[in-house]
Amino acid sequence: MKTKSFILVILVCIFLVGCATYPRQVESTQRSNLTIGTVKSKIIKGETTQAEILEIFGSPNIVTKNKSDNEVWNYNRMSFETATGADGGTLILFGGSRALSTSTTKSFDLIIIFGDNDVVKDYSIISASF
């Protein structure tokens, strides 16, 4: 009788361990001040200078000139977020747990056109998440 009870306890423990779920692990990403909110609150067309843009966002990724001979700065940020974990939805005796994984890619582009006296003439934002 004691042997049957011991085996039953062991089987119940194995069953419970097999059904356990594990916390998801999310990789941290570096935060940037290059956001729609920051852009809209800090850049004022006709007022904000190149020096102020450099203070806020740092050096641009690309500097070019457009066909009107205006200087154009391009800032680009991409981030990848992944989350992994395991789901112990199956009994450990019958194959163990399932691996779970999701990922998200985010892209943010800020294009700034400077006019006379290195002052912001116009800017545009392109933001995508997939």
C-alpha cells in the first residue's frame, strides 16, 4: 500500500511539473529620445537651429543636399524586440514543454530640411512597426 501511495505521489509531482509555465523573458532595448512626441515638442519650423537639433538628437545618420541646395539631415532608428518563454501545457512524460517566441521590429525616420541660417525649414517623420 505504501509503495502504491509513493508511486502515486511521484506521478502527481511529475504531472504538476509538466504543466508548469515559465515566465517570458523580454530582451531590453536601448531607449532613444527620437520619438514622435520629442520631435513635435522640440522642433519648431522657422525657429529651431542645427545646433539645437544636435543637442537634442546628436549627429544625424545621413547629411545630404536636396535639389534646392538645402541641407537635409536624416535620423534613423531601428529596434528589434523579442520575447521568449516556454509553455508547459503538455505532460513532461509526453514530450515536455513548447517553446514560445515573438518578435517586433520598429523603424523610425526623421528627415529635417534646413533653410537659411541653418534653421529648420521643414521636417517629416516615418514610423513603422511590424
